Amino acid sequence: MAICIFVFVAVLGVCLLSTILLRWNEMRYVRKDLPPGSMGWPVFGETTEFLKQGPSFIKNQSARFGSLFKTHILGCPTIISMDPEMNRYILMNEAKGFVPGYPQSMLDILGTYNIAAVHGSAHKNMRGAVLALLSPAMIRDQHLPKIDDFMRKHLSNWDNKVIDIQQKTKEMALLSSLKQIAGIESGSMCKEFMPEFFKLVLGTISLPINLPSTNYRGGVQARQSIVSMLRQLIEERRACQEIKKDMLGYYMSSEENRYKMSDEEIIDQIITILYSGYETISTTSMMAVKYLHDHPRVLQELRKEHLALRESKGPEDPINWNDYKSMNFTRAVILETSRLATIVNGVLRKTTKEMELNGYVIPEGWRIYVYTRETNYDSNLYPDPYSFNPWRWLNKIMDAQKYLFIFGGGSRQCPGKELGIAEISTFLHYFVTRYRWEEIGGEELVKFPRVEAPKGLHIKISALPTEERK
């Protein structure tokens, strides 16, 4: 009997304490001019619900509080905006009090000098350096030949194999980027770099609590290892006084009329470029393979475009700039894959001063999550929005419509957009002209906070018969 009373009192005490903590945390953020919403637990807020439930959590909160509501996620008080017009205003008006507002975990792991975090003149200087590296002329003359050479080799021995296309596209995105950015090809450094980089990626979306066995601790430690490797590479290049024609060589070279970066800035830029390209390229490539398998008519049209291109070339002739620019349906497949899979759910901004939005006052230093996911499924913008229909993108107006946030918006639009599309296009070219494939296992796909197959996405590959290559 005494034990039962003790258990009852303990449970009652826990419930009472939980109620007090929740109420106390809500009271901390009570202001009549704040948007409605809920703040969850002290410190943790509603991070667990946000990461586990994702779109369902945001939809439920929006149904309760409207398209602009407050919450507390990833260690920060945050306003979530689901209104397309409001989202466009925020993204297009950085100079009016909005700066990047990425969570502390991402800032710690990508570095304080990364282009996504800096603003003002620092952002202008660094973005200028990145854009010079990713101009159409640079893609045509420097990057595309390297991408083509890499893809030929990477996809050369997949015949009659069962592969995890998720793992293969992850390796593809990272190794291809390492070759372009720092001239690093397969070898001991790649083997050492890859597992550390994968841990770094996991740590970027986590609570910034530095405890053993947490993704955050793993990400911070992985960053330290990667910084050490990149610093050693920079020192080796300086010692041999060799100037290589890659992104690292460009950053290290001294030219007039160009912003000169410190080693710390160079390292943070390389990590950020690797991170940004890796997520987008690997996931879009994997999901394109998935959607093409599930939609034979789309695959037939895509293969037709690429086989026609190969007819005008010798077996060993590489893809050139004119070939890439002619891949209209391929580009449509990539855009539709990005939209339907929602590779990017939204972007974070932070207020630099107290601001008014839709009649509410947002305090200085609060994050604003510009949540663009639901825009991708707006039937007014995309008829039959849940169908995979690349043909919708062949209307050029679609690519320029003002609510397209697949690649960000405003002065923060992804500078590597064209390079990323070129890389995925080249991958698809060699994949669909060499192989056909079948899914095995029927693995589950998760689409939040990242698009991934937790157990992998396994496919059985066979060579495309000769008669189908004509």
C-alpha cells in the first residue's frame, strides 16, 4: 500500500512539475504583440515534435494559430511563416532588417565565416568570389570537363550489381565536389575525409548540446578533423608554390581588385560549398532515380533526349556546354524532382532589430523560418501538385515565377544552382544511357528533416540492351 501511495505521489509530482515548467516557459514569451503559438519546454522548446513530426507539426500549429506563429525550435525562439507573399517579402528584403538565422549547431559546425552566415560587406565580398568561380564560363571551361570525367568513372562498373543508390549518390556528390574544389581524387585523403564529412552533416541539424554520443558532439569533432586536413592541404600547396586550377587554388591566389581571404575564411567557404552541394546533389539524384523508376513514360522521354545527344558524338566524346544547355527535359526532371520531394523545406532568417510583420512585432534576435514546403504543393501554382510531371516546367514562365524558392531567394539565392544542375544532368546522362534498373526491397522514404531512405534505397542494375540505345 505504501509503495502505491509513493508511486502515486511521484507521478503527481512529475505531472505538476511538468505543468509548471510548461506554463513558466509560455509566460516568458507572453507579449500581446507577438504572433500566437506555443513555446514548449524550457531549453528544448518544441524541437522534438518539430524534428519527429515535421510537416505534420507545422500544419497542426498553422491550423491552430494561422500562417504566422511562434514556437521554440533548435534552441531559439522562432516565428514560422507559411504565407507565400510574406515569405517572398522576407527573402527579398535582407537590407531591411533580416540576416541569415541558421541554428547555432550549423554555425558552430560550418564555421563563423561561411557564406550563408555572414552579411553586409563580408557577404558581398565572399559571394563575389564564389560567383566568379561559378560563372557560366567557368562551368563551361573548368568544371564541366571534370564533372564529365568523374561521372564516366564513377558509373563505369555498376552492371549486374545490386547497389544502394542513396549511398552511391552521396559518394558521388562528395567525391565530385572534392575533385573540383580541392583537386582531391580517390585516395587516402578521400577515405579519411568521407566518414568525417558524413558526421559533420548529421550534426548541423541538432540541438547544440555538447554531450557524448550526440550528433552535435560528433559534428563538432568531425569539423575539427576536416579543418586539420584542409589546413594541411593549404600548407602543402604553399610549400610547393604550385597554383592549381581549382577552387582552392583560386582562393589562395593573390590578384588585384579581389577580396583576399584568410585561411580561416577559405576553410569555412570550402566546408560550406561541400555541404551545400552535397545535400542538394546527392538527394536530388537519388530521388530522380526513384521517380524515373516509378514513371516509365518520363524515363522514356528523358532517355530519348540523351540517346539523341549521344548519336551525334563518339563513344568517348565528353558532354560539353552546348550539350548541357540543350538538355531541356532533363532540367525539367530536376526541377520537378526538387519540387515534389521538397529537397529544401525552407530557409532561416534572423531579425537585426524589432520588426513589424502582418501587424505583429517580432523582437530583435528572433529567428524566422521561411517555410516554403507547402508552396510546392499549391494547386494554384502547380495543377495536380502531387503528380510527378516534368512537362509543367517546359513552360519557361514556370522557371521564373515569383514563388519558386527551390534555390532560395533574393541576394541569398544559391550561387551554385547552375553547377549543381549541370552535375545532376551529367549523372543522369550516363546513368540512363548505360543502364536500366529495378527497385528491390521497397525501402521506406523519410522526407523530413531530410529526404532519405533510413535503410537505403537498393536497386538491381543491368546494362541497357544495344537495341534500346538507338
